[in-house]
Amino acid sequence: MEARLVERARIVLGCLEGKAVGVVAESLHVRPNTVIDWRRRFEKEGLAGLRDRPRSGKPPRYTAEFRKQVLTALEGPPPKGQAVWDGPALARHLRTSVHAVWRVLRKEGICLARQRSWCVSTDPEFAAKAADIVGLYLNPPENALVLSVDEKPSIQALERRTGYVETDSGKIVRGFKSTYKRHGTLNLFAALEIATGAIHTQTTVQKRRIEFLAFMDRVLAGLPPGKELHVILDNYCIHKRNDAWLAAHPNVLFHFTPTSASWLNQVEIWFGILSRKALRGASFCDVNQLREAIEDFVAAYGPSAKPFLWRKREVKGSQLRNTIVNLRN
């Protein structure tokens, strides 16, 4: 509770106990007039009277018309020589201070320097394919296993000096040398068990259909026999046209994500964890050291593996609008 409300409550309690105004004021280190005012407010309005009344506040310096000018300017082309608008450019264009521009942008939640990319699937069967995959996540078939499979291609074995450096502001940050040596690449195949979070991996030098099917054979050999296996894959070419292999494994069914919707594949989440924990900022003298780092991470990840909770935030209609003015209204 706010300290001022506590003080006002103590004033009222003191008065209800029959204490004199001066005694209450002295005990709470306030002026007698303050005690009288809050006692009177409590008598008229009860507990609600102890709260502050609405105040008009400081009148805005910049009107709705100025807000409209800022948002309208953002819809137009930036000044010659610039690819996008920034605060100083807007201020020059509107003949005002940059602080006024930033005040409007902050109030409207517009971040000119931050960027987000988007990918819209044009697959005509998007709804059906997405529902099929999400259904496997939320309600997998009985006596069946669901695997999320993909590959992380061309992981580079980069060698460069790393360490901790002190910045001009005195902060200690992780640093690395801007130049580096390349020592080749590796491809990583991974299969994530949706129900348990267990991961199966294999590194390869090449990334062809033959490596993909060899990886699938290895995964199947390590799984309980006799179970139906549902495999979630993206539309990469080596995942397609495997009819002969599927005919030889009738218990395996491939489910393909819609085009431009690989984010539906949960193993992509695990690839992100791998990159942050074991690859980003690391230094490798050769591909063998890179392979060892990946295998060490997989071994360390295994005992604490947990299934990912599938959820997708709701996309509101305003997020699909294509102009700043529409987004801010």
C-alpha cells in the first residue's frame, strides 16, 4: 500500500480513537490542518475519500495534429540519402525538436531502429497441413512416436581469439577478434522426440538424400520396434521422393510442413538452443573439434531434456495492417 494512504488511515484511526487533533498531528509529524482535512474527507466519503481525486495533469505540449504529422511523415519516403526515417530526420522534416519527435514515438510505441522480419506462407493447403502437425503435437496417436526431423547445414568451424574485454563505459563483455580462419563445415541431422524431448543427432560432411536416409535408419534402430512413427519434415528436396524407403518401412509416415513455414517444426527450437549454448562465440581449430563440441552438447543436454510446450501467440488483426497510421489507430 502507498505510504500516503497508510498515513491517512492512521490519521482517521487516531481520530476514531478520540485523540485530539494536535495529538494525532504530533504523533504522525503532520500539520493539524492536515488531520482536519482528512478527517472531514473521511466523514463525507468514507474510505474512498482517502484516495487522491483525479487531476487534470499537465496539458500536452503537442497536439493530436502534431501526432498526425509525425505518423503521416513515417508513411512517406525518407529524405534523399537515407533508406529509412530516424528521429533527427523527422525533426528536420517537421521543423521541430528531436525531443518532440521522440516523445510522440515513445508514446505510440514506435521503435524506428528495431526490426522484425516476417514470412507468410503462400501454401494453398496451409491450414490443413498446419492443423495436421499441430495435432501431432497436442494429441499424438496412441502407441505411436512423433519425431521432428531436420538438418542444420554448413556449420562452420571458425577459429578466432575470444575472451572478455572492458568497454569504454567500464562494462565487461564477451569479445572476439574480427578476423578468423575457416576450417571447413559440418552438417548436423537431428530428430527430436516430441513426447520426451530426447534428441538423436548425426554429423555428416555431405547433406544428400543418402545421408538423410542413413540417419533415419540409425534413428529407427534406436527406437522401440513395432511402433508407428510419425515424422515431421520441411519441404527440402532430400526429404521428398523417398517412396522406396517408405515402402520398406510401412510403420513410418512423413508429415510435411507448409511451404515457408519451417517454424512449425519443433526441432528448430533445439537448433536455436544448440547455437546459443555451443556454437555462438566459440573457436574451433578444425571440423573434428566442432564435431566434438556438438557431441558434448548433445551428451550434456540429454539427461535434462524435456518436451517443448507447443504454443503460438495470437496474431491480432492490427498486426496484419500495412501502415503506421493503421497500426496506431
